[in-house]
Amino acid sequence: MFEFFFKYPIPVFTKGRWVLLGSWPGWLLPVLIVASVVGLGWLIRSRLSEAAPIMHTWRAGTIWLLQSLLVTLVLILLWRPAITVAELKSQQNMIAVLVDDSRSMAITDSGDDGKASREAAAIRSLNAGILAGLQKRFQTRVYRLDGGIGRVAKVDDLQPTATATHINDGLKQLAAETADLPVGAVVLLSDGGENGGGVDLETISALRNRRLPVHTLGFGKEQTKHDIEMEDVNLASRAMADSRMKATVSFRERGYSGGKTVLAVRDGDKIVTSKDVTLGPDGTIQTETVFFNAGSAGVRRVQFSLEPLGGEENVANNAMARLVSVSGDRRRILYVEGEPRWEYKFIRRAAEDDHGMQVVSMLRTTENKIYRQGISDPQELADGFPVKAENLFKYDGIIIGSVEAGYFTPRQQELLREFVDKRGGGVLFLGGRFALSDGGWGASSVTELVPTFLPSGKNTFHREPATAQLTAAGAESAVTRLVDDPAKNVERWKKLPYMMDYQEAGAPKPGATVLAEMNAGRAKLPLLVTQNYGRGRTAVMATSGTWRWQMNQALGDPTHDLFWQQLLRWVAADSPGRVVASMPVQRLMDDGRVHLSAMVRDKEYVPAPDARVVAHMIGPAGASALVDMRPVPNNAGSFQAEWTAEKPGSYVVEVTATRGTEELGRDVLTFERTDGVAENFHTEQNRELLEKLSSQTGGRYWKAEELRRLPSEISYSEAGISVRDTKELWNMPIVFLMLLGLMSAEWLLRRKWGVI
Amino acid sequence: MKLFQATIIAVIAAVCCTVGSAYQRTADWGYQPEQSNVKAEFAWSRLSYNSNLGSMGYRGYGYGRWATWQRDYPKADRQFLIALNRLTRIQGRPTEQVVNLDSDDIFNYPWVYAVQVQTWSFSDEEAKRLREYLLKGGFLMVDDFHGTADWENFMNGMRQVFPDRPVEDLENKDEIFHVLYDMDDRFQVPGEQYIRTGRTYEKDGYVAKWRAIRDDHGRIVVAICHNMHLGDAWEWADDPDYPEQFASMAFRVGLNYIVYGMTH
């Protein structure tokens, strides 16, 4: 239809450039148009008094408008308008046809009856005329597209068996391999299931530099009818042995709104936890939180799965796995206590049951005696609280009990601040008669470490009972999770025995999070408040009376110990070591390229750019490699390396930093290369990606009913060997129709108004 | 004649009372002190238990004349608390707290002291409550029982609480003897009777026994001071006739046991 009126196909107008072929100067055209329009207006207005009364209204304006349009159109035609457009030269260009042959193309949701596989539908489209049409004017090369591209002799040989689709890599490879070939356009037949995350700017730039349009043909349903698909699992990649891990699982469903399924977490074959889930509205992402025990030290492959429901179209996307490196290293916490008290005893007892934690304590039993517990050697803390950074920074966390700020020298207070800010450690302030405001911490130089604005006065510590309850933030926190079910956990907190005492800690600072509050008389006060500070974190627990949770509940009740173990782990678990290795992703999907980074610091946690850093890669089947990591310019202490994991499987990377003969530290991380798994996810046609790719490269997304026009319209391309053709527009049918229409309209109106 | 006989009887009765009173020298028999409402971190808790002297008509928790749990009470307790507050940073309540096994109130006092434990007797419920108290984190110090027979009687009660846990002799290197004071040179601490008799022992308890029962983690939960009378040493520490070295040893033992109980 478009070509009937406009003579040429749409690409001529979208890709061409408008020109005027007339020999008269171009500036004259608008001048004459304006003059004509104004002249007509003046003429009509000057004669209006002589015209019939009926014309003394908007009717005169209509006549003026129609006549102006007519004159303008005629004037434009006199200047000979035309379009110049680049067009591929016949038989001198090549069209690259890329057919996705990944496993998702085997899904049978295409064709007229919706029962043909996507691959079969794509081949049928090619054989039904596209390929023949292209071959009339161009040479064609057919490629399979999966992890890369490869030439295919016959289209019918394509089988949808490849384990991955990397459209980005395939196009990049095509651009590189055909750099010296006159490729006029690319035709991509795919479901858009890009496993690599999308088409990057580099690839788009490579195509645009060659002005190579990518025409895309999408296959597959854009929306499934019955499916549950795991979207993501947010889980820390490191954990301490036996720690409580929190995983946020997001998924979406279609066709099962209101239905029920089970979210199960497995460590190997063993189910570590499960949760009944009621499915939300269709298409919306639903998020569930599950808690589970990290287990013993080692590398864990934790799988999260949603139990398949009847009639599900794709059950392979119901599960997702994550690797967790569980460390058996003990975290060491320095606990400074200013007086013997029950809270000290029961915190220590809770920590003793946690094999991942070592609480090293110094307790002032008398004015001049310090009793040390948990020390590793007789010299540890023999001189009291450390005065050197390298001695204090050995610890991962610090607890400040009922001890006055003045007990610490200004240097020690500054070390305490640096411990959090620079070393990235955690500090927990407890309530007590020498703690917080009553201990002078509010007026100290490190008051900024406390996550609350401490009251200015004293006598904030009260030996009166107080009960605890969770805030909304506390209900979601792993620190305060006593039972897995969130609602039951909130109720569990409300039923805890009262605490023996409480302390007014003041209002929480901006950015701080109140996890628990306490009811003290009629007042509601912050009980447990946390905040991030510098590289580390701090918290205040404004009581010394939680020991009643241990003594006043049934024998064997884990509440007290569990809470303190979780809080102490929060304090210490995330404190970084001197060497911290990292990777952008720890699950490589069908791609073995590894980008490894490491931050190296010395004993005082000062960046160590002069370190020698080596990564020892240990892979499946005994594969092993040593990779030297190179310093990153302008980023002291930062090192990086690239490596390729050739085989699928789990890998362990041990990064070791040395300075001379001294080992600065080491870190271990894990990653996994999985091939073929990503292909099970997002199996609906990704039309958005295909449309975006074609629009960014000057191509077009083609619908099935439009395909017959593809061979002819694809030729309007500036890539390959092309000529610029000039197409005059004066003889377009639409022009004559407009001339006729304008004149007829004026005549008909005049007839109607009776002024002819 | 009748007046003479009455006088003789009255004199004899007075002498008997005086002798009996002098023998015990417990200035506050029958004294029922008020419980303190002062709030502090540490409350000296004395265990009021049910005595097995029931056959003699003295069974009960009461403050009666023969309630054995209150031996040296409350002077010993208060004199000890003076030392506690003076010599350590523990915030001790100036007066003692009497607790029993009839209610869960004992769980608010994680350290408890008991004397004359050869006379204690537990119902099943009381034994269970004491067992739970100790396994949850409570600490029991027992004192002032002497000789073989007392030991057997003490153990009769203890076996109700812990049927299977062994009693062990503490060694010098044990942490409880070093937590505050180093106490490798311990010796038998006699009761007040030492002033009159010069003996450091009572009955056949010739040698002081420093014993303990531990929990599953190896922490002492019951500290047993057998063949010694620390309570008397605290009580009579201000008596010029009572030797200072015994009082000092008794205070140091008590302080170590409290600090241990508050740290382990």
C-alpha cells in the first residue's frame, strides 16, 4: 500500500536524504512560498467586502488555506524534489544470514499452529522465499549462531543443540571475520536469548562503523502461559562455618497466580531448608527470603529450586545454584570489659559454642588487675589494650563493654576509630554503668563511632526491667533472626524474658538502622542499632541484661546464644583481610573468561603497591595454573589479572601477596563455569533485544507477515558495495492525488456555500 | 527449799544456755534480716534449702533455730560483701539475697552459696531446678561440712541433682585458683572453734578438699569446699582472736570463686 502511493518502499524515505534538483536557488523557494501565501491572504481580504456575506466568516480562511497549500505544493514541485539513497549493487554484495541454533530454539511454540520448533520455523522462513529472494540480488552466507558463529553449508543441516547463545560475540566475530568482504547487511533469525547479558556498545560500534544494518527476525512466544522462572538469587559468596546465611530469591510466574509451591534450598542432595510459597500476580517479580546454615568449611554449591507445578512449559528454569566459600577460619573479637558482670560471662559462653568465633577478652577485675581470657599466647594483651595498629588490627571485631572512654588514651581512641574506618572492622558498644553516656563516650573523640546521638547527661543506665521487640528492619535482619519464619520471629522476640537493665542510648543517627527496641516503663528506646562507618560497621546494644534470656528460659533454649552468636558474627564476619580477592561474577555462563582483582594491604592496612601478588587457579580434573597479578595504575594496592577457565566446573582461586620474604596475606575465592544452563532461562522471545539491536544498527525487526518484503528492502544499505541513487518525487501518485484533492476540495466547498 | 531448787534449776538452765550459745557464738540466731531492695550487678545469694533433719522435727526453710542453711548468716555474707566491693570492681549489693529452689526466682541470681550441705534434701522438682540452674550458667559454692559422714550426706543430695557427673579434686593449676589471686598455697581454713580448740579440722575432716563438678564444657559449676569453714572465717574476720591468715585465705577463695563464676 505504501509503495502504491509513494512509489518507493519505506527504507528509501527513512534512509535517504532529501534534495532539490531544480537549478533555481533553494532559498528562493521558501521566499516564494511565504510571498504567495501572504499575497493570497491580502487578495482574499481585500476582496472580501465585495464577496457574498456568507464568506464573511471562517470560510474565507479555509479558502485561503487550501489555495496556499496548492501554491506551496506546486512551487515545491517546480524545484524538483528528490531523495538520494544508498543502494547495494546487485550481485556484488553479500548478505550474512545468522541462524540461532541454541537449545532454546528447540522449544515448540512457533509456526502457524504454534507447535513447530523455533528452529524449524526459522528454516521454513528462509526456505519459503527469503533466501531465494536474497540470492537473486546478492550472494548469501548462512552462519549458525551460538557461542560464536560458524558457516553452514545447508540451512536444513541446522540443529538446535548448542548450549549457549552469544549474539554479542557472534556479531563481533562476524564483523571481524568479514572485515574485507562486501557484506551489505546481516539477517539474524533468533529468539533473542542472549546468555551474555546483552549486546555491548563495542559490538554496536563495530557494526555502525561499517554501517552494517542488522535485520532481525524473532521466533518464539513473547510470553509463556504456564511457567515459573527463577530470576535471581542474592547470596553472599563467602560465609563463616555454621553461620546463618540469608538468601533473597526472586522469581516470576505466569499462569499460576495464587497457587502454592515449595521453595527448597539444597546443599548437594540434602535439603537444608524449605519454605511454602504462595505465588503472586502474573508476570511480577516475587521475592522470598530464606535462612539456612552455611554448614562446615569448604566450597558449597547451594541450589535454590521451586517445585514444578502441573502443566509447566519449562521446568529447567525452576532452579538456580550459587557457590559459597565457607571459611573455617575463626574470627577473633577483642572484648574490653571494665567490670565483672553477668553479661560478660554469658556473652563469652555463647561465643564459646561458636567454633567460628574466638572472643579474646580483657576484664578489669580490680582497679589494677586485668584478667585475660581466650588469648592465643601469654603475651597477648599482657600490656593491656593495644597501642599499635598492627596489634589491634589483628582482630576482626571489638566489643566495648562497661568501660569508660577515659580508660583509653587519645592514641588508643584514634586506633579504635581507624580500626573501623581503615581496617574495616566492627565495633559493638554495650550498655553498662560505665558505658555510653555514663562512661563519657558521648564527649569522647570517637563518639562518631556510636550509631546514636548519646544523651549529654549521665545516669542513663537503669537497673530496671525492659522488654525487647523487633523493628521492621529487625524483622528482616539475619542478626535478630531467632526462628526462620519472619512473623514467628517477631512474636518470639516479644516473648523473650525481660532484660535486667537498660540504658538510654539516644536517637539513632541518620543512616543508622534500629533493629530492636525496648519497652522500659512507658518509654520505647533503641536497643540494638547498627550503622556503617568507613570500611567497617558499628553497633550499640543498650543493655547488659540479656543474660536473663539464658537463665530464665527452658534449659536448652538457644535464643540467647543464637542471638549473640549472630550479633558477634555481624561484628566480625565481614571484616576484610589484608588481601581481598574479587571477581565481577562468580558464575560464568558458557564463558570462561575470568577477570580477577585483588586489594592488598600491609599489617597496618595501608595499601601495598609494592607487593608481589600471585593467583593460584585450581580447576576441575586437577587443572592448575599460576597467574601473576599486575598492579593497577593510579590505584595503590590494587592488582588485576585475566585468565580463561577452559572447562566447565568449579574453580578455587588462592591469591597470595608477599613483600620480600614476608607474606602479607592470602585470600581464597571460588567461581564456577557452567555451560548450557543459561539457555534454560528467559526462553521467551526477547523481542526487546532484537528490536534494539536492529534499530541501533539501521536495520529493522521484521514480523512474519512482512518477511516477503525483506529481500527487496534490505538492499537500501550503505554497507558493502553500494551506489547512491537519486529518486525524483514529483511523479509519486500521492502528489497528483494531493493536487487533485486540494482543487476538488475548494470547488466542492464553494459549491456547498453557493459562491460559484 | 522449793525456792532453792528452783534457783538451782534456773542457774543450771542459764549455764547450759550460756555454754550452748558460747559454743556456737552465733550472735544472730533467730534473726530475720530484711531483704535488700538495693539494685546492683551482683547479689550474694544464700541457698535456703530443705533440711534432712526432718526426723528431728526441724525440716523446713524457715528461719528457725535449726535451719542449717543460715549458719553464719547474715554477718558472714555482709562482711564478705564489704570485701567484695572494696577489693574488686564488681558492683555488689551491700546485703545478701536468700534464694530457694521452690521458685524460679533463683534464676535471677547466677551465683549461689550454700553451707551445711550435709543436711540438705531435695525433692525431685528441687533437684531438677538446681540441675537446670547449674547447666544454664548458674554457679554453686558449698562450704562448711566436714568429714566422711557429711560428705556422704552431701553427695546424697548432689546425686539427685547430677546422678552421673563426677566430682573431681581441683589442682593448683586450675583457673579458679588464678582468676583473681594466685592461690597455689591454699590451706585448711577452720571455723571459729579454732580459737578455743586450736584445731583446724572438725569431725574426721583432717584435710581440706578443694573439689568441683564441671559442666560439659569443663567449666566448674559446683565448687565444693569440704573440710573447711570459709563462712566462719568471713564472719569472724573482725575478731582479734581469729587468725588473720585464715580470714585472708577465706576472702581470697570467695573472691576467686565469684570472679570465676562471673567469667566462665
